[in-house]
Amino acid sequence: MPDRLKRLLRHVSIDLSPLRDSRDYRLLFASGVITMFGTFISLVAVPYQMKELTGSYLAVGLVSLAEFVPMVVCGLWGGAIADALDRRKIIVLSELGLLITSAALMVNALLPNPQIWVLYVMGAVSTGIACLQRPSMEAVFQQVVKHEQQGAAAVLSSLRWNFGAIVAPALGGLLVTTFGAAVAYGVDAVTFVLSLALLWRIRSLPPTEDAAPASLKSLVEGVRYAVGRSDLMGTYLVDIAAMVFAMATALFPFLADELRAPHLLGLLYSAGAVGALIASLTGSWAVRVQRQGLGVIVAAALWGVAVSLTALAPNVWVVLVCIALAGAADMVSGIFRMTMWNQTIPRELRGRLAGIELLSYASGPMLGNARASLMANFGGTRFSLGAGGLLCVAAVLALGAALPKFRRYDARTDEHALAEKARREMAT
């Protein structure tokens, strides 16, 4: 094999060192793959069952509304307890709670007359439990993966997520339409049982000796830390701006009709995940990038450009390519942001900051779809896509100019990155 080709393959190959070197990371990774399939299956099953029971668009939409408040409250509180308690215990107990909610949905679906209120309540409860767990899960990666392997772990996590985002919804749709909602919820429950068997084997991950107890004061301390670091605020603000101005999946049903391809609606939803998966598979180059702040700015701007190009695409196939490019750019941005977070945030604050991160990347798409729908009412689907993409580029570049410390961030010289690296080396 020519040397040039060998070098090229080495640049695009996936770095598996976190899986090879860390037993706990392997267990977390395997658990995540299993539960992701079950979670995506239920994400398809709940709105499908609600539609079958009510036939109401409003009833289906209220499921997401019921989940919003638990997401905000439990996301922040989950960050506080992640820094104050044993993170393994939080993860395991949360997984047990999610198993119970899936079982409750299955039992309800088996009733002669399934209760609508159960879907709302269990949807809200499961979202709250998942948001309590997520900060601990994000913070654990920092503990079980070496400092220099955080970039590789970010690529592997994105690869796992995107593979599930492509395959699992299709599987969920097949299960729920062929065998019914009860079977879909049953499969979800089984995935949690298998995941618990893996998570139980993870070593205990207690808090630091001087960890602050979970309280409103500790939450405020985490917010103050984030606000005091403009490089961290850049990762949050750029992602929120990118999602608010350019997220537009709510327009896909209308776009499919305008392109005279309603039968390809599913491809519009999966195209972004396909692009993100390709970015993950070829993402080893991102691990070698040291100026991740600039990388986030460039990737977020490219996301906006790709969405704008969607407005000009002449047919559905070009639209799919543009959406895939947008998904790839968004995934690269996510890899850089996750690397910055895990390489610079002190362990004793990692959980609380993970809670803030959850709110930043979860609220943006909700607001973005509302923005897209409102703009489409005034100017149509293409106008909303094109204008939104351009506004995204402008907002991202403006934030990059307003936050020079974020723009100039370099992992090789940043004081927080160097301090965290030294702390990790002393711990080992």
C-alpha cells in the first residue's frame, strides 16, 4: 500500500484507545449503545400511541411540552448532585427509574383501554430522570478517560449516538406499527435491564472530599464559574445561536410536499444523522485540532451555510445532501465543544457544568423550530430556511468577534486546560 494512502487512512481512522485503555469506559459505552436503541424506540412509540388514541395533533404536541419543565429543573439539579454524590450510584439508580417508567408504559399499553394521562406523566417522569442522570454520565467520562484521550472519546460518543439516531427510530417504527406499542415499550424495558447489568460493574465514583452539597448555592457557584469563563460561554452561546437561527426540522413535512416527495419525508429527518455519522467515522482529524474554540465557530458557521443552501436546492436529492452537510458540521462542533469541556472544567464542577450544557443544547432546537415555523408563516419554507441560515452565520461570527478568548482558545496554552492536565497527572 502506498505511503500516502496509509497516511490518509491513518488520518480518517477511528481512535479506539479510550475503549482499549479504560474498562469503565467500555462498560459505559456498551450500556449507552443498548439503552440508546430502547430510548429511541420509545421516542417513536409514545407519539405514535398518542396519535392512535386521540387522533389529535395538539395531544401529540403536548407530550413535548410536558417534558420541558422536568428537563430544565432536573437538568440543573442533576448537575448539582453529580458533584455532590457518587456518580455511579446516580447513574445506576436513574437507570432503574427509567426501567420502571418503560415497564409502566408497557403495562398501560396492554390495558383494554390505555390511559392517555399515563403517557403524559411517564413521559415527564422519564425525561426528568434522564436529565438527572445525564450530567453524571457526562462528568464520568472525564474521570474514566485519560486527559489526552478526551477528544477520541468525544468522537466515539458521537459515533455511538449517530448510529443509534439512524437505525433505532426505523426499528422503533417497525416495532410499533407491526407489533404494537406494548412490544416497543417491552423492548425498551429489556434494554434497561441489560444496561443495568453493565453499569453495576463500574467502580464507585465518589465526589471529592471537599465537594459542596447539592443546593441552590452550589448551582449558583456553577453558573458563576461558567459566566466567569468567556471561552466556556462561547461554547454555549454559539451552539444556542446556531440552533435558534438554523434548526428547522419542523419545516420538513412542508418541504417534502413542496418538493413533491412526501414519501421521502423520513430521509429528510435522517439525512442530518447520516452526515453526522460520516463526520464521526472520519473524525480522528478533529482530535488533533488544538484550537477548538475557532473550530466551533467555523463548524457552526458551516452549519448555517448548509441550511441556507437547502433553501436554494432545486430537488430533494440536493436538499438531502445539504442537510447531511449541516449534520456533519454540527457534529464536528459538538466534538470540539465536548473536548473543551472535559479538558478544562475541574472535576468538582464538572457535573454542574454538564447540567448547564444540557440546557444549552436541548433548549436551542426547541426554540429554533418555533422560530422556523414563525418565519415560514410570513415568507414560506424556503425563506425561513435561507434567512435562518444566514442569521445563524451572522450571529456565530458576531459571537466569535465579541469573545476573543473563546476564538483564540488553544489547548496547548490555555491555563485551565494545563491546570486540569497537571491535576490528572498528579492523580495518576
